[in-house]
Amino acid sequence: QVQLVESGGGLVQPGGSLRLSCLASGFTFRYYGMSWYRQSPGKEREFVASISRLGDTSNYADSVKGRFTISRDNTKNTVYLQMNSLKPEDTAVYYCRAVITLDLYWGQGTQVTVSS
């Protein structure tokens, strides 16, 4: 079955960096684009970034453009989110998402807290 497992979250000071990873299994990873979303308390889940199946095209939410970078390694079935210049408003649970034949799959999420 499809599994998405995020890791790499934690507590970081404003201006710091983190790299999130999402390990995928149960499907042919290189055939599908992947996305990162996030959800803060009391807010709806929102789009952060997406990457094409070959990694040659990516898109970002305006709020993270220039600070976050999405990438993937199809030999490791893993998608990454490099987050730099983190701000307190980036605090959220970050989720990896795959869309496979119109079905949505989510990971369990990883908490990112940006605080001094």
C-alpha cells in the first residue's frame, strides 16, 4: 500500500534552516509529481510546494518563494523540502502528498516550530 513518511521537523530559531524528507513506498515514485503542504493550528491545510515527476518543474506558495526549495531523488524514492530563513509564521505540521490515479495520499506529518 502507499506510504509516505515525513521526517526532519523540529524546533529552530527564526532565521534558521531545516530540511524535511518524505520517503515514499508502495507505488512507482518516479511516475508521479509530489507536493508539500502545511497546517497551522486553527488554519486550513495550505499548499507549500510541488515538484514534477522528473524534478524539472517546481512551484511554490508566494509565502515561501525564495526561502524554500523542493527537490527529489528518484533513486531513493524521497522528496525533500529545504527551508531557509525560517519565520515564526512557518510554524506548522508539514505533510507530504501524492496524487495517484485521482486518489490523494498523505503522510502523518512532521512538526516544525520556529521560535526563539
